Amino acid sequence: MCTTCGCGNSATLPGSQDVPESKKIPGKEHTHSHGEHHHHAEHSHAPETPQDRMIQIEQDLLGKNDAIAQENRAFLTQRHITTLNLISSPGSGKTSLLTETLKRLGPEHCLVIEGDQQTNNDADRIRETGTKAVQINTGKGCHLDARMIANAIEELAPDNDTTLFIENVGNLICPAAFDLGESHKVAILSVTEGEDKPLKYPDIFLKADLVLINKSDLLPYLDFDLNACIDNVRRINPNSRIITLSAKTGEGMQMWLDWLKGL
């Protein structure tokens, strides 16, 4: 949880407004019963510390988020919508990779939710491919949460048997903690970041079903040990699939597309 960046200091999810009655997903009720009340042990007489309070807030935040995430997942699964939560550091090439992917898959079969603190730049780039996209600006928040995704799904009104890509806010820490209702988490690491990233930020690599090592076209110009990076991913998550690719040259893109088509 992000207890120091500011987005974990409130008992409400950042940007998580109630879904208007006219925009609720049919058959779903976005309840607020999870974690609304803080129950403490009746026989405890120790005074509550600020740390205790912070832990309680974090537990309540995640509890409320996870309940909505399960509703999202049920809605998407029922309609056979494959949902990918793309998580990486800023500058890893997520948007470039996504635009190239959409061009190859066909925009008529895909939808995108874009997460950034500010601007509509990435959503505009996605729409240039002909793909329908919704931009979520989180302000000071450093991740997307399940309620934001529920609202975006209402706006997108996805057809059955489509693929929904969620491009999360550029951050390897906080997005790993928040379930959005996705089918799979995909971690993206560029060769410009250093081969020790999986060891420094293990949570996302532990949860990722697929790790994409992007910008392979830059390998000849960098002091980046690809084999060491792959070994580091394996140390954290032996079961994760790893694909090395370049959105710029197309190297490895077919392996990524084959993985998507096999879901």
C-alpha cells in the first residue's frame, strides 16, 4: 500500500465516486458494506497508535476494492471478455507496445482503459488506431482501483468476446496491490531500466502471469544483462511466462500475440 505517496491516506478510494443509477452494470450492485466499519477487539485496552490506524485504513481500502474487483471479474467473465492489466514503470514503452498490438489484433476486437495522473495523451494515441478508449486521470493517486474500472466499463459498454486492455499508471509498487477484476496481470520491463528491477520490486513480478522485456532493439547499446534479468524474474516467479520483444522493430511481437490469442 502507498502510505507515503498520499493516495492511501483516506478511507475512500481515490477517484472512486459512486456509480450513477443510470450507469450501473446490469445485475450488479456496488455495495459499500465491505470494510465500512472498523471493529476492534472488545477486550483490548491498549490505545490505538497512528500505525494501527494506518493498517486498519489499508485493510479497509483493500477490502472494499477487492469486493468491487470481484464484481468486475464476474461481469467480464460472464461476457467472455479477456482483461489484461498492464503494469510497468513510466517510460517502459507500454503505450507504444499497446498501439502496435492493437494494429495487429484489429481495433474492432479490443477496448482500452488508460490510466495516468494527468493528460489525455495516451488515450488519444490509442484512439488513433481506431480503438475505443477511456482515459482515467487519477490526480495525485498513483494507481487505478476497481471502482474506477467499474465506471470505465460502464462507459465503454463492451461487447461479448472482446479483449480489454488496462494500461495502469506508471508505477511498479501500488498497482500491484490493487485487484481490478482482470483476467491476467502483465508486467512490462524495458531494457533501459536495469536487470535487477524484479528483485527491487518483487510484488508485481510475483503476481504477473506474463513478463514482457521491452525495447530489445536497444540491447546492443546498453549494459543490460538479459540472461540475468530473466534469472531474476525466475527467482521471484518460476511460473511466469517471459517474452523479450521490441514494439519498434517487431521482434518478439508474434510470441506476444500468440500468447494473447491462446487466452
